[in-house]
Amino acid sequence: MAKAGRITIVPTPIGNLGDITLRALDALRTADVVCAEDTRVSGGLLAALGISKRLERLDENAMGSRAADVVARAADGQHIAYCTDAGMPGVSDPGMRLVAAAREAGVAVEVLPGASAAITAYVASGTACSRFYFGGFFPRKAGERERMLDSLRSLDAALVFYESPNRLCDALDTIARAYPMRQVAVCRELTKLHEEVARGTASQLRALFGERARVKGEIVLVIDAPDAAEQEPDAQAAQEMAQAAAAAGASAKDVRRMLQEQAGLSRNAAYELALEVTGGSHERS
């Protein structure tokens, strides 16, 4: 007897076509329809796999108006497969909204395990930390990046983010200021022909990628967890460093930055100490 209507979340290869799973192939072959983030991408994948199937576009823009209809059709008995451009649907992409809509309506959701760039990069990075935090796409604006990294400073876990190749150097600049001593891995083009995993401090990686005319490919950043010295900054050393800088005429802004980069203080702690040693007459920046 055939299964009742359902939505199957189908992970697809992040690069190497050989990473498609047998269950994913079966789901794509037996589904009544394949809903896709981009029908051109999924259409190319299906063609490469020798599968002919009706495709419907269901991207972020269409999800709000069409998710209810897709869920209703599954409730009526259709088997609908959903795949995004690459990797596991629902991880920083529209699949999350489809799963939420189906769960709310009581429609069965079948999630298949498979390729994920975040997990692959976490392992490939060489981090020794057994825990990781996935932050989705790294913020576009410098201020937002700084605030996020400051909020995660004391988290005892590796930090994993997706990033655009066009913003890689800016991202590394921000990481270098926030976590100057931590090891970082830039994982690029994972599972593809030109796969690259570069590891070093953010400053070292900024110099490496800054020399290239152009950086291409999908990128995942993995930032090591804080070591013991960073988790417990030397308060006395920080105080002495701040006082010496203030005595030399440094502004509160400069003292705050120095305390973050050299003493490992959080942004807020560095700011408060900078105000204390400079007399509190400078605006926060």
C-alpha cells in the first residue's frame, strides 16, 4: 500500500554529484511533483540523474503565497519532494518555512539525511572543539558582524557561518579585530574540483585571500572556540594596559579597540574600562 500524502525534504549534493543518497533518488523518482528553490538548478540535477519529473518553483518569495497550497495538496494525498539549490533544505533557506507550515497543518514531513556544507566544513576545519554554533549567513554590515561576534565571545563552541566570496575579506577583517588569536578556517568549494580548506588566524587568511584577484565559490567560515586565556582575560593586565594607553593620550575608542584585540575583553567590558581610564568624556563608537 502506498504511503499517505507527505512532504519529503530531499538533501542534494553541495558539489559532487556522487553524494546523492539512495533514499534521495527514490524520493525524487516517486514524488508526484518536485518543488524547488530554483527549478533551473534542480532541473539540471534531475537531468543529470536521469529523472523526469514536473518541477514547481518554491523559493523564498513564493513561499508566503504558495506554501499553504503545497501543504494542502500533500494533505490530499500527494507526495511532494522539496529540494533547495544544494545541501539540506531548511538550513538557512526557504525549506524551514515549508516544514513549519506542514507541521502546523498536521501534514507528514519526511526529512532525509544528506549533504550539508555546515557539517562538512566543521569537520574539515580541523577544530578540536566537540561543539559548534551555526549562525547561518554572516551579517553583511560591519557593525552587525561586530555585535554578533561580541555576543558569542564566551561561547565554548566553534562558530560556523556561511559567507559570500565577495565579502570574505571584509568578514576576515572583522574577525581579526574581534578574535585576533583564534584559528579560523575558510572552507571553499567543498566536495568540488577546486576544494580548498585554508586555516590560520583571520589576519593571515585576510592576507592570503587579499592577494587574489578574485575569490570564487561557496564559502563556509569556521572560527575556533576560545581558549582558556581568552575565556578568562587577565583583569589586572588589562587595567594596566588601558591606563598606559590613556596616559599616552589614546582616545576611549582607541583604548576600547586595543583592549578587545590585545587583552581579549568583550566589547562592552572594554568600553567600560576605556571610559573609566579616559575620564568618560568620549562618545561610544
